[in-house]
Amino acid sequence: MSWLTAERALLAFLAAIAAGAAFVGGALALFTDTASVPNNTFATATEFPAPWWNTSYAYRQKITVTGNAATAAAAGKTVRATLNTASLVSAGKMQADGDDLRIVYWDGTSSVELSRQVFQMNSAVTHVWFPLQATIGNGASDDGYYLYYGNASAASPPTNLGATTAKSFYSGDGNTSFQDATLDCGARTTNYNDWGGGDQKVDAEPGVAGCSGETQVALMEWSNFFGTASWQVPTGARIVEDGTSSGTRIRLWGAGNSGNNIAANVVLEPWTDSQVTWDNRQTGIAWSGNGGAGAIVSNNEVTGFDGVSAEGQESASMGTGATTWGGTDGAEGPAFPFLSGPATVQRWVVGALANNGLVAHFPFGTGFANGVEWRGEEEITATTRPRLVVVYYDHYQPEPTVSLGAEETAP
């Protein structure tokens, strides 16, 4: 038992005595009905629960956070719990939007509601982040946290998890593994690990035989940006993907060719930069999309990737306006932020989606435009190679064990 658990047990024990409890046959029995001690009788002092925070919430589950033996968690860092909210919503116990999903901390004398953020609500695996309220020693546990729900009128839960951190990743930074390549519909079996001069390219040219819509698209992948090392984004961290230039984003530097803004979709299959072509993702292995007939991207859909080799929704976008960029060699392009709906980076970091990188192309429905070229992995100046900037909340790492107890009902 940790000192936090023992302290809370003692405080609850004393509170029970004050409420009218007495020992009967070696067990502590309560003779006063009190909302602070449901069920009225407990065999030992350590079994006393925290007082019910708010009886407008019909249910709760205790949350126990057990730290890694090698890591002491400091107060303020976030931790992540997972639960099946779809079953709770289906049973009528939780709102479909999760507004009544609340996290409360009991320190032995009082309860305080905590900020929390929720991802993949109303699903079999919902992720909930909340900040630690007290340091947990190496290998110790803190069971003072509770998950409350079951309030149909609850609204506007607190969501501020505190300060964020931004980390950048690019080839040549000493840690990041990165690959990129251009796929050319006009040369379907040719590998363009380097489009030329260390650059990569997207383009849309009408009239190219056997092609529909965009004739060049570009792949990019930062394969090891998250993990448990100090230079990585912590596995399981809460990511900020809000579609703005200050959130998680891609940075690209132009290579002297102007054109429309670009977008990117998730690639669902692994590929190798020195082998990938329009037809094959690796030597002798065709892209699964479009019946193995190659990666075909049009202005209205990602035919060769859609639903198989890449998602049909855009993960990141510079927008759909006619703004041009890259006209000056070495000039940074417009903001290229990740969008909140697909939550691509978040899914990578929590393991909900394999990280096979992105396919860059012109935004759907924008029509033909001048090509856009940017400096790629082979660019001599490492600091102007494609860069991934990830913004996240400070997270306990390596992740602790976060377990939920049995469901309790309000007194």
C-alpha cells in the first residue's frame, strides 16, 4: 500500500467514526446512513471509498494509476485511461458526446474535478487524458482518481490540460528516420526516390496517357517520431491537431516551382523509398488500391489508395485557395497543419493506426495547376528538409498502468 492510499484510508476511517460508526465483531459498522460511505459497512479501514462527489452523476469507477518502477511521475503530467464508452452509451448510462464523463480526484479531505480530454468517444476504445495531482513514487500507486458519468444534463466539461510542448523531426537531426519519394503516373515503373536535385513534387497535368487527374504525388514518412526516448513524442500523449499554424503541422521549403496549395492523406500500406513506384509500393509488391493497377489520384478521389492504400479523408491541408508558394528556392511554404477530424497523428501515437506516412497531392476539386516542388530528404541543407512538428501535452512516460475498478452506483 502506498502512503497516499494509507493516508486516504485513515482519513476515511476517522470520517466514518465521526459519522457514527463503531466496531462490531472486529469490523467497522456504520449506524448512520450517509452518502459519504455507501453500503454502510466495511471490513477494514482501507475499504472506505471517497465521498460521492456529485449525486447528479449516477455512476463512478475508481481509477488506479501505478507508476513504472523506473519513472517517478510528477504532478501536472497527463496520464491516459481507456474504456468502452460505446457500451455505456448503449446502456443509457453516458451521453453520446461524453459531456458527462468527468474525472475527479480525492486527496483524502476533498474532491476536485479535473480537466480531461476525450478521443474516439462512443467507441469500444475511448482514450481519456487527465493531469496527475500528486507525484507517484517509483513503482507506487495512487487510487484517488474517479471516473464519474450518468448525468444527462451535464455540459461543458473542463478540457484545459495545461502547457504544451512542440518537437520537430527531420532527416539529419540525429534521431529521426525519414523517407520520401515521388510517384509519376507518366513513368509508372520508375522509382523517384529523388525527383531531381534533392526535391520532391506534386503536379496535375491534363492529357497524360493512362493518367487521371494528378500525374505526380509525393510520399513522406517520419517513422520513429514517437516512443519512450527523451527526444521522442511520448507514446500515448494527447496531440494538438487543430488545423492551425501553431498546432501539429508539416513544414516544407520550396524548390523554385510555384503552384497551388497541397493536401495529404494517410498511406495505409508500408513502402520503401528506394523501391516505390506508381504501380508498386515495394519491388514486386503492387499497391492494393485499384485492383493492383497502381496509385491513381484524381481531383475528386484517391482512387488507387482510397479505402485500401490510403484514407479517403485529408489528414493535413494548406487549404483550397489559389495561393501559390515555392516560387523562391529555399522559401518556406504556407502552413500545412493536421486537421482535427481525422486526428491522424493522434491515432498514430495511441496505436489506433499504423504509421506508414502520408501521400501529398493537390486538394480535391481544385483543378489542374502548376506543379509544386519542395526540398526533400536528399537536400544538402538538412534544416530545410521536410519537417514534422508535433504539439502535445506533457505526458507521463513510459506510460503507467491505469486501471478502472468496478462500477459503483450513487447512494
